[in-house]
Amino acid sequence: MLEIEAPTDVSCDLSLEAGDVGQGPTLDMTACYSDLLVEYLRQIKVKNIFGVPGGAIEPFFDGVARQQGDEPITLVISRHETGAAFMADGYARETQTMGVCCATTGPGATNLITGVASAYADDIPMLVITAQTALPKFGKQALQDSSSTAIDTVGMFRYCTKFNTLISHPDQFEHAVVSAIMAANTVPKGPAHLSVPSDIFNTRLSKATLVHAGALRQPWASNDHNSQEKLQQALLAANRIVILLGDNCDGASRSIIQFAETFNIPVISGPMGKRWINEKHPLYCGVFGFSGHDKARRLLAEQKYDLLLAVGTRLSELSTNGWAPTILNEKLIHIDSTSQYFNQSSMARLHVLGVLPQLFTHLTQKLSHKARGECWWEADEKKTAPLLPHDERALAQSNAQPLKPQRLFHYLSETLSDQTRIFIDAGNAWAWATHYMQRCNDQGYYRIAMGYGSMGWAIGSSIGSLVANPTAPHVCITGDGSYLMSGQELTVALEQRIPLVMIILNDSALGMVKHGQRLGGAEQIGFTLPVIDYGAMASSMGI
């Protein structure tokens, strides 16, 4: 982004002194506020920042360049700011920590918004740093002015962040940084935004500052012991129980499956929740909802169950088959670590707030005297059938040309190692992967972002994940429509020398639009794409 700024004194020196045990170093008065921000990020173990340079954000880049000490933070420069936000998203998913992205003022900040909104919809912790027009230039028609009296970027971020502020005075800086980091990491997690005028970034500290970052590394969680006791009583009284896994089961999958095995409980999942279970486990009955399996639908259709434990799910449209009454009824018990999601299940018998791994481990121990459940769901022969009926298995094993997507996704699920991180982009890939990609891995390495549905997300996110962990195998599966939007980010993988495998589903169409129009009886318009040799495009990039 092109910006013109008045000359400022950027000759700040960064001097670090030994701090107290358990605390960060002390920055002396030769350091700037950009140095303070960088040191906070170092103290919480951020390794990479994703962004695009520009005039107003340059003081922050200077702070990154001046850092001292072991394991310095590395800047990864994306080709577009949306890509930077997607990369920070992928970094956060792989590291289980906070991702960081940055952009300059004006269009740099607005370009970030789609990626930030996607992270907000999927509860991905992220610190979003945007530069702001220098304070003396507010409202004066400065180039790329995005102050409150111009194109108000802080106002725009208000609706897709958990914390959002303009730092209008140096004395606010440290408190705002601490507040933003804590907000991003407090359940439900999500993005936090700091808008920092370029002149404040360049302002020297008014006093020597000891960086206190210990509290920012602490996990925060809530438990409602009263509702958990009621859950135990409900489980003791029930004979026929079903578990529905959602996307918010991070770290809890093993304890949930152990609970299901102990009491012989069938398990289904939403399209995003399937990443938390071995899809070949004998208790798994498939995906319910978007592009789901008939076996899962049949399990709930006749409502022969006594209780449905919906665990770690937002009960969104895609995971409930359009909020079907077979799920949303008085037999539902909604269990989550995030009380915010309970607003989707006002009809539920019970809402249980707790830390999921500990909660299910505790339930297994406390209910050990309960009799093992009957195999009531196997009474119907169709419910004992494989997830894929005969005709679908035939498609999944077909060698017909051109290659069928059913065959591709089935082959990948059978061939890729369990440690492969698989990123599925928005579009028809969602449907094929949900239905035909059945993996044994239960650690969340199957990654899909259905909360906001941003095309191109998988491209940037897979790169950010690989930057964080370049030794793990990564595969990005995207469509030709998404690639034409964001494919230039592949050159970041080239520049970073990371081994990304990208598969493009190329049908010269916006496939989800095309098939949606046909299925919905709409006019067939606006879905065609040109015939393009994507191999030649990659070759021209040196890929």
C-alpha cells in the first residue's frame, strides 16, 4: 500500500535489561511503543506475524526488525491482507495459540476484514494490528485517512472482533495491548483489534517499562457444577443416548469417545465436528446435516433416543440440517465450554457449562456403575450398514475419466497419513470432503471453516499452518473459483520454502453456485469460469 507520511524520528534504540524471575525484560526510555508491542508478543511466544507493509505500519515493522534476544519473531509477507488474516488463522489452529496479522491504514485495514470476520465466526484467537493515520492528520484528507472522521476502520472492525479500540494516547498503549490479548484468548476466543496511529508507534516510552506477560499465558475456563450434577442424574435415568460432536471439542475427543465406549453410545457429528473422531470407529454413525450420511439421519429420524448430548456445537444451520426438530427438541442436552452457544438451544432439557475433557472423564468415573447401554440403534438393519451405501461406494472406487471427486476424496482419505493437515476450501469441496473423506485421525487435522464460508480461506490458512509447523504434511484442496481469488498466496509458500501440496478442483465453474441454482430451480447464470491451465500458472511462478 502506498502511503506518504511526514518524516518522523525512527532512530529508537531497543535496550533490554534483565527482569525479575517469571517476568519479561525491562525496556528503557530509548525504546518506542512499537518495541513494547513486539516484546509483549515475544513474551507470549508468538513466532510469526503475517501482514503487508505500508507507510503507516512501517514503525511496527521497524520494531520487529529491532528486536533482540533468542528466537526473534519473523514477518511473513502475504500478497493481500485477507491472505495475511487467513494465514494467522491457520497459524493459530496449528499452534493452539494466538495468530497475529497486521496491515497499514486505509485499504490495508479494510482488506483484512474478511479474514478477521472468518476467524470471529470460528472462534479463532487472533491479534489484529492496523496502523492508523497520524493523530495530527485526523480529518484533514490525508492519504488513506481511516480515522473516525474519514473512512472509520475502527467502526468497521467493531462487528467482527471481541475487542476493538483506537489507541489515541501513549499512556493507553500497554493497557490496550494486555486487554486485547486477554480478550482474544478468553472463551469464546476470537480476534481482537488494535488501531495504532503511526506517530504513537514511533513515540518513545515515557519511563522504563517492565513487561508483565505471565497472566496472558494462563488458561481461563468456567464450570457449572450444579448443571453437571443434573447431567449425571439425567444420564442415570436414560437408556438410549446419542452424542453429537461439534467443532468446539478441541482436546476433548479422546475423553468423549472413552465415555461413549464405556456406555455403548452411538456418536454422530456435524460437518466440522467430524474432525474430532476416528470416522471408522464402530460407534461412529456419520455426519448429520450438510452433505451428511443417511445412517446419521436415520439414527435421529424416528426419535427413539432418550437423550441427545450435543457437545461443543453451535447448532448452526449446516450442522443441524436447517435446525431440524429431530435435534432441537426437549430431549436435547447442550454441553459446551462456551455459554454463548446456548442461545441456539432454548428448547433444550438442560444446558451444561464445563471444561469438556475433564467433564467427560469425570462422568465416566462417576457413572462406572451404570449398566452398559443396549445396541438399540442396530435393530434397524439399515443402521448397521456402512456409512457409504453400495452405489456411493461404487462412485468412490470408480476409475472413470475424467476423475470423479468422489474417487479423489475417498482415495485421499485412504492414502494420506493420519498426521496430514487437510484444509478444505469453501465450495463443492465441502460436500465431497464431508461425505467421502473418512479419516481415522481424531486430533482435528481435518480443517474446514464453515462459520463464515470465505472462499480462499484454505489457501492462506494452510500456508500459515505450514509456517508454524513445516515438518508436518499439509494438503490444501480448493476450487478453481477460490484459486482465482487467492491463488497468488501460493507464492508465499514458495518464498518460505514450505512443502505445501495444493489440489485444485477444476471444472471451469463456480460449482456450488452452479449446482445450487440447478437444485433450487433458479436461473442458471453467473457461474462460468474460463478454461485455465493451472499447471502452467504454477510453472510460471516457479512452482
